[in-house]
Amino acid sequence: MSVEVIFTVFFIVFLAELGDKTQLLLLTLSTHHAPRKVFWGAFSAILILNIIAVALGTFLYHLIPMNPLRWLSGGLLLLFGILIFLRRSPSVREEKPAERSFIKSFSLIILMELGDKTQLSLIALAVRYGNPLSVFFGGTLALGLSFLLAVFIGSRLARLIPYEKIRSISGVIFIVFGLALIMGIA
């Protein structure tokens, strides 16, 4: 393992993920789901995706057709956004079951990150450095820290902003990202 490669990959991936749609999605999810479960669901997903990226390298890039995957991801986000607006409006904030929080963040991160710029960066970095373990650790640490920041900020926002506003903002964010993915903008 190379400390230099770990740090290089960490900084490249961390900077690439700042303000990314995945980070904003986790921020939004953590405002109305159990923050720990959101984080662990997302982190579990990224562990799997990072293993795939590093292990399969450029082969993965040619194996999965990105357009259908992008449309599926966008369609799911769009659906979640619409469902937020259609769901009855509770007078008191409801806590989601922890299992749903984990599963929702896990599945959304799998769909959103598969073929995303950070995963493609890890593929390229694994090919470039020929040091899969260092690339894996650097990328996983960067995404884990990025996800932790998003969940922390989102859970704090939930205490400051009324639930109805969070629901509306969440719905809009899901719809916007869903449309952006479908149209190929994000």
C-alpha cells in the first residue's frame, strides 16, 4: 500500500464529490430519515461500488450501458419527489423505520454512483497507479467523509427548519435531480 497514492486519490475524489448530487441527496435524506442509517446505507453502497470499480477497472465502463442506468436512476428520483408531494402531510415529524432509511440510501447511492464521475475516477486511478488497495482506501475514505458531512449537516437542518419546508425542498430536489439525470445534465 502507498500512502502517497491513498492521499492523492483521497483529495481527487473528495474534491470531486463536494456539492455533487449524491452529497446533496444524502443531505436531503438525512433531514427526514435516521441519519446513522442513511450514512451506513450510503457507505455500504459505496464500499460495494468501490470494490467493483477497482477490481474491474475499465472493463466495467464498457460492461454497463450508462443511458438506461441514468434513466432508471432519474426515474426513481422523480418518483420519490412526486411521492413526497402526494403523501399526506403529518402535523408532527414522523421518524422513518431505520430499515427503510438504510435501504433507501443504499439503493439510491448504488443507482446514482454507478458510472458517476467519482466511480469512473477510481477506475482510471486504479489503472493509472496499479495499486488497487491504495486506490480503494483513498476513494472510500474520501466518499465516507463526504457522506458523513452531508448527513451531519442534513440532520442539523432538520432541527432548524420546519418539517413542511424540508418536505417541500426535498421533493423539489428529488424532482430536479431526477429530471437532470433523465436529460443527461447530471
